[in-house]
Amino acid sequence: MQIDLKARVRYFTNRLRNFNPGRIWELAQKIGKEHKRATFPIFVDMLYSAAFKDTAFIDYYEADFASLSRAERKTFMTSLLQHHIAVKVNDQKIAEDNFISKLNFNRRFEKYLGREWLDLHNADAAALEDFSKRHPVFIAKVPISREGHGVFRYEAKDVTDWTAFYNELVSKDQMLIEEKITQHPYLAEYCAGTVNTTRITSYFDGTNVHILVRVQKFGRGSVSDQFSWGGFFTMLDENGKAVGRGHNGKNDTFYENHPDSGKSIIDFQVPLWDEVVALITEVAQIIPEVPYIGWDVAVGPNGPILIEGNWIPGLYESRVLATGIRRGTRPAHEAVMTF
């Protein structure tokens, strides 16, 4: 699994353009403190890894490369490598047509959404008010948005003028309205105020669907469980069981238990796991031209439902400091990808 020369040149040029030695030194100091190592060797190693090992500085930090051997590092995915895979194996036009806009995604995968939704391009204020009567708490989304940005939660009881509210949503490009998801009671025990989603990265080789990465995300009561809303995650094994403490990758705060509910992260098990796998196995074959996808799934009381798909799946790896695991997901990718 090699990155072509053109991609390497683009990456290296971008690194040089944004090179900030002061900021890198600060990150090296932070890493040194967390790993109890001298700053200067880490600083040099970060520069070497960025130049020759396709490892962004933040990847170096988030994967705890300072405590890994060269051989162990080779088992971890990096942002550049993952992006290269996505661009290489996915048909970019078909991917963008189906996965970038949440509206387009909902249309293509409506059978698996498990919730009512409304496109304000095709609905007026009266339709929005009627929707709210069926769903007094609802979610509004900016159709093209990432990482939890552009997601908002509203309650019908707070709206006094539906025409004005409708116009406000349209002006803010919050054109997708969705029924609020009811999650599985077990997941609600961890954080009832946020839908705690499962991220599954899959690859369809034309015959079989391979699950390469399994992640459970946890919220803190906000509308989203993404990092931008205070969320964190733990990696999962092949049975949907947590492999260790939770973390958000950006700092040295680790969660043995959920900080709000006190529920054990280490003992977490995705409910209805076999059904989650079955869902991903089915949806991953719908668009064979886009075989490499990161899917977000919510498990409801009666089964899993699809939230969205990401044609550039997003980098998730375990942190040694959080779990003690010293092997990443790259071997799983290389076992099924032949380029």
C-alpha cells in the first residue's frame, strides 16, 4: 500500500507552506511531557516522520508514536494514507453526488434511515409546523457540513411564529429537518441527551464487505457526539466490545467511565451488534463505485439505523496511553486492498 509520487509532492508542499516550527515545538513539548521523554528528539522525529513517513504532526500525537517502535508505527493508518486510499478506490464524482450532501444521502439511503425527514427546498412553513406536531423535538442540519458543525436541535414549544422560524432556518441553510432519534436504552444510560453513534469503516471488494475499523462515540449532552461538541470515542473489537478507555485524541484526558453518567467505557458493548454488522454489510454494497466508506450508525430500541456515510472515512486509531494497544488498523486495510 503505497502513496503515489504526485500525492506525496502535494502533501510535502502543503507541509512546507504551513510549516510553523514554534507550534511544532510546543506540540513536541506536550508529547514529551505525556510520554516522559525529552522534547528535542521528539521534535526531530516529528519532522522526519512528516517528511518521509506520511505522518502529519497531529497524527504523530494522536497515535502516540513517541512510544511506538518503527515496526509498530507501520501498523497505523495516517490521515494522508487514508485520504489517498479514499481517492484511489472511490469514484470521486459518484461519491460527492451521494455522500457530501446530507439531502442526497437521505434520498439514496432512505430505506435505512428509520426516521422521518423534510427537505425545506420542497416544503413551506405550514409543512414544517405540521412536521413539528408529529415530532415536537426535531433536528435541523446544514446539508453540506462536517464534524458535527451545522447540526441543531429545536423544540416546537419554543416557536411562536412558524413563518418567521421557517425563514430563519432557510437563511441559515438549515434545510434538512429530521425526526429526533430515540436510541437504545443501554446507550441512553451512557448519555441520554446525545445520540451515541457507532462509526464503522467498510470496504467492498466487489464480492465481500470487510469491516476495517469499529468505533463507539459518546456525547456529553449536546446535539452531536462529535469532538467539536465535547464527544469522545473508544475503539471496538470484532464483537463490538470496547478495547479500553475512551479519549478524543486531542489531549491526555482518558475516560475509564463516562464523565457524566459514570457508566463504564471499558465494559461497553454495542447493543444488537450482529444487526449493526448486517446493516453495514447491506448498505456497503449499494454503491459499488464507492467501496470505502465510514458509516455512522445509531442503534435504536428495535435495531440500527443509518445516520450518514463519509467517503473519506475519518481517521480513528487507538492510543497506546489509553488502551495499551500497540497495533493499528493498517494491516486490516492491507489484507483486503491490493493496490
